[in-house]
Amino acid sequence: MSRSIFGTFDGTPVLETRITDGTLRASVIDYGAVLRDLELRMPDGRWQRLTLGFDRLEDYHQHSPHAGAIAGRVANRIANGRFTLDGEEYQLPLNLGGLHSIHGGGAGFGKRPWTTLAADADSVTLGIVSPDGEAGYPGAVIATCRYRLEGGTLRIELTATTDKATVINLTNHAYFNLDGSPDILDHTLSIRANVRTPTDANGIPDGSLAPVSGTPYDFRVPRTVRELTAAGTHFGYDSNYVLRRDRREADRSGLELALAATLSSARSGVAMETWTTEPCVQFYDAHKLNIPVPGIGGATYGPCAGLCLETQHAPDSPNLPHLPSTVLRPGAVYRHITEYRFSAAG
């Protein structure tokens, strides 16, 4: 483990912590609890980069689309920036086209400094305090994020407590690219879901559940991300899937992990399994990506340069009572565990 100053934000130093288990190595900064870099040791000894990131702190708060950050208090969208809890209505910032709220309202957990609480050779734990009323949300919330590398697995453990009833839905927003190609369209993906939550053009669910069978959203059988519309253009993905959770295993935390998705690259031989406690996964192929500054090592991040598999509750869950609840009450602990398990063909 090593630590250094990555930059400054509002005059405060932002620290970078580097950890490794010998198979994976990662860099984490305490701005946004961002997973800045993740690499896998290949059978020939070289290191393969697995995620998108930036070399300058200013690019994270000026240009980053939440790359590697912890999104919250509520990840994804809340329709009209409003929800009602225990009979009281709350209004959030409208940072999605002036119409809706997304990822905590523009100055959420992914756009704020965290504090590094502990670090050792293969793990780092960060924390953040969000006061009652921040961004319109009720309750003073204390949240933690622990990244741990173990045997080729990146384990992300998220917790939160509150002193007043509130809503919580955290996720890590890493963009994965398993081979360093300009895009991930030839990556092979499977998602263990039979249904998804249809949305309008702004990504707001209509409340229904739609079967994926017979549609471009069907990834039940592994296939490449590349999909063409009738006009011959790429079919862009930004959709929430409700997981079957039919392949499960007990976790040492006492919770249960289920296989959500698999991703692989024939070019690099790298494969990744996503296991989670969460009921849903948002698949975003980054078809809208067009970053005007260089990424790590001068990389260019254009459309589909990476893809996200954001384990979470469904978008707009506070307004959809028929879906799993995001309500957190005093005395309870929000716990979310996701593991990204990597392997490499020899």
C-alpha cells in the first residue's frame, strides 16, 4: 500500500491510495471515493487495464461522467426530483435536463470529498457524512465504502446509517473495458435477468416490467454488445434489469450474493463476473460518451469506450412502491456488497 497527494479540491488535498493482492492492483482517490484505476496481472506478467479513469483531479470534477465514483445518496434517476416519505414530500435538485434528479442531485457523493478511514496492503476504507437536508434529502447520513482486492476479485462494501427516515441507493459507477480497445462493442455480455424496467427518453421508468425476450435487450445468452438498429446505427443501451438471482451463494457477511452478469473479451482473454446483494443492475454502454480531455495515459474516451454494470435498486424506486424499497430508517444499516471477479486465459 502506498499513498500520495493526487491533487487539491477547494484547497483540500485529495489523497490517492494504491493497493494490490498480487493479481489485481487498484488506485482509489478520496474525491468521490473514486476507483481511479484497476489492472489485472496477465499470465505473461504484463498488467491489463480494466477501467476508464483520469490522470488529473480537475478532470474528475469538470469532465468525468461519474467514472469509478460512488453515486448517491440515490444513484440513478428520481422523477421530477420529488418523492414522498412518511407523508412528507421532498424536492431534490433537478440536474437532469432541468426536469429530474440523478446521482444525488449534481453535488452527490460522487462529486464530493470523502475521508480515508483505513488502508492496508489490499484494502482501503473511506467515509462521508451527509447532513440532514443536504440536496433536499432527509436525515443525517454516515456512509462508508471499502474496496478490497482478494484473489483476483474486487470487493466493494457499502454501508450507511441515518438519524431520520430517508432513502439510500448507492452504486459504484466504474466504466469497464477489458482489452483497451477504442470501444467495448465486441465484448461478450450476459445479464441474468428476464425483465427490465422500461423508461421514457429521460430514463424515467413507467412503472412496468417488460420481458427482454425477443428484444435487443435480451442478454440471457452471452452475445456481443454490438447491436444495430434498422437504420444501421448502434443500438445504445442504458437500461435497468431486474435480476433473477437464481445463482446464489452465501457471503461471509451473512448476506447473499447472486450472479448478475458476465463480461469477457476474446481479444485479451479477460473475463469478469459480477456478483451482488442488490436486486438490479443498470447496463450502460456509454454510447453518449465524448470526453474532451485525455484519460489515463492519454487514452481517448469516445462513444462506448467502456461499459457500466451498476448494481443497485431500480431507478425512481422511492416512487415505485411495488419494487424493492430504498427506505432506510434509524437503527437499521444499509449494506450493499458487489464483487467483480476477474480471470485471464493463458
